[in-house]
Amino acid sequence: MSTQRLYRIEPDALNELIQSLRKQNYTVIGPTQRGAAIELDEITSTSQLPIGKTDEQAPAHYRLKDRTDGAFFAFSAGPHSWKRYLFPPVLKLFTSRKNADGVHIAEEPPATEKEELYALLGVRSCDLSAIQIQDKVFTGGAYQDTAYQRVRSKVFIIAVNCVHAGGTCFCSSVRTGPRARVGFDLALSEVVDGEHYFIVEVGTDRGEKIVETLTRRPAEDAEVEKADHLIRAAAQLTGRSLEPDNTREILYQNTEHPRWDVVAARCLSCANCTMVCPTCFCATVEDTTDLAGSEAHRIRKWDSCFTLDFSYIHGGSVRPSSRARYRHWITHKLASWVDQFGTIGCVGCGRCITWCPVGIDITEEFRVIRETYLMNRGTGLNKE
Ligand code: SF4
Ligand code: SF4
């Protein structure tokens, strides 16, 4: 961590941060316990954070546990990702009304300034990378998603460096974490080790302006080193790994690998993996009318390449089997995404592993296929 623009704040100052942001009209979104999981929602004070909670994650397994140290952020990614605020699950695009003059289309007015002004508190490094990936998807090409751009251009991001490695995470292997490097206004590192404090790293001028409103002091080297040590330790403890080099070649050369049948026998095509994934961006549009046929709405909704209908074109689905759909999903994530956007589409958050009801693990599926590729190297069986 660079020692420039690093401050130490006490836990109470985190509440000052939330109040400062609220005074500037931000709706602060952060992690909070909802039932048996840590989800994302509006928070108005630190008392709504999952203080003293941690999570235990494994394939198809998520449990909250108590800690005794009062840590604010000692858990890893939950079922929600930040994309629900930048790319909402349901968005009305327009309404058309029929009257004596004909049909009139009214685009949905953008939400009010306050409704769309988000401060995201607790964005992990993997999720920062996911936001950067979705930036490319929605705003990096010839066609811009104006709704995404409008919200994204105003969002204030407070990252939190991970010191608790999750059982299904693999950010360090795909080089997206556990430390936030770019793309934040402020980044927090929590130290709970005899004393409880946060190191605040400033990423932007508007971040600096918010920090100026907090009770703070410049961080001392030893305090920064303690935080750095915890982050380095977390990097060694992530529960899984995925080798990110050559993913494209490996998957393109194994489109008929027998493993696709093995995974298809387990996959329920439930689409959970795509709903929880912070980079998946598939959507569909639905039109609805009132009973009189005088008013119709067009709504955009998250969709998934795991549904049969998603690739339905004039008379049939392009990917009629679970085998074809799983193969498509992982090949897009780790291979054709590189062709489209220049990076793989997986940031190693582990959500798809935890929330798959049958525990299908992207790292394990890829590992098996990669082993075949490595075994065939030099034999002429790979198209090298
Ligand atoms: S594919 Fe899985 S591990 Fe990768 S970003 Fe999506 S949910 Fe996270
Ligand atoms: S891989 Fe798992 S989460 Fe994804 S569709 Fe198949 S069963 Fe559902």
C-alpha cells in the first residue's frame, strides 16, 4: 500500500462516513444480514452492517457464523452483487399508449437524481473488477446502455480489502484480488487484532473531500503494515484457484470433451450461477398490455443462457441440452469473452460455486479440461 493519502479512522468514523455521504444525497448501499445470508441493501448507519458475522462457504453451502471480535467486514461475497444497482434486474424501458390519434411511445423518465445516486460501501476487489468488466460490456462498444451509464457515472465506490478468504473464492489466482488496486474513491482495510481500526486509502479527489469530513489522522507505517499483512495472508488462503492463462485455447480445443456429459448429468439448468454472477449481463425484453389493449409496457429483465428460451430462434433452441448450455456458459466466461472484451469474464468471486444447488464448481470443471489439454501437449492432439 502506498503511504500517500493513507489515514487511520476508528470504527465510529465509519458511521460519520455514511452520514457524510447521506448529507450529499447518496443512497448508501452496503452489506446487511437478511435472514440467513448477507445481502446488499440501503443502510443508514453502521449498526446495519453484519457486525461480528462471518460466512462459511463451500460448493452448494453457505452458513453465517458468529465471531467474537466485532469485525465489520469479515465475510466474503454474498448472493447479491453490485450489478443489481448498476444493471437492475427489472427495468421499464417505455410505455406505449393508444388513443384516437394513434400510438404514442413514452420513454421511461430516468429515476430522480436521489434515486440513482448510489454510494456502494464494501465493494470487494473481485467485484471492482466485475464492475470494470460490465463497464466494457455496457459502455465500451458502439452501442451504449444509457441507463447503465447514467447510474455508473455518478456512483461513489468505497472498496474493502479482503482479510477473510472465502471457501469458494479464487481472486488471487485470476489476479483480481484480494486488494483493491483501481476504480475506487476510497478503499478501507479493517484491522481487528488487539485493537480495531481502518486504514483509508484515497483513490480520487472526491474521496479526499469526503475523508476531510471524518475524524481521522495520517496512518503510521506500522498500522499500514499490519493491514497489509492481513491482506497478504488472505491471498494465501482463498479456497480455490483457476489458472487463467490459455483458457481460450484450452476450451476452444475441447468442445467435444467427455466432461461436458458428466457436468450435464448434474446441472439442473436452474440459472442460479448466472443470476449471482457479477459479470453475467444477459437480458431479455417482455411486452405486456392492459386488458383493453390501450397501454403496453416494454420491460427489460435479467435472463440466463441456461434457459431453453434464451437461444430460441424461429422453431427451436440453439442450445437444447444442459450439456450445450453449460459448455456455452463456461466457454463464454473463459474463452470467447477474451475475444469480445479482452479479458476473461470471471473475477473469481466464487458465487456460482456456493449458490449452485448441486455444487458444480467452475474451477474443477476447467481443471479437468485443462488437464486433458496439458496431457495432449506435444502429441499432435492439440491444435498447437
Ligand atoms: S463465473 Fe462464478 S466465480 Fe466467476 S465471476 Fe461469475 S460467479 Fe464469480
Ligand atoms: S451450473 Fe449449477 S447453478 Fe448453474 S444452471 Fe447448472 S445447476 Fe444451476
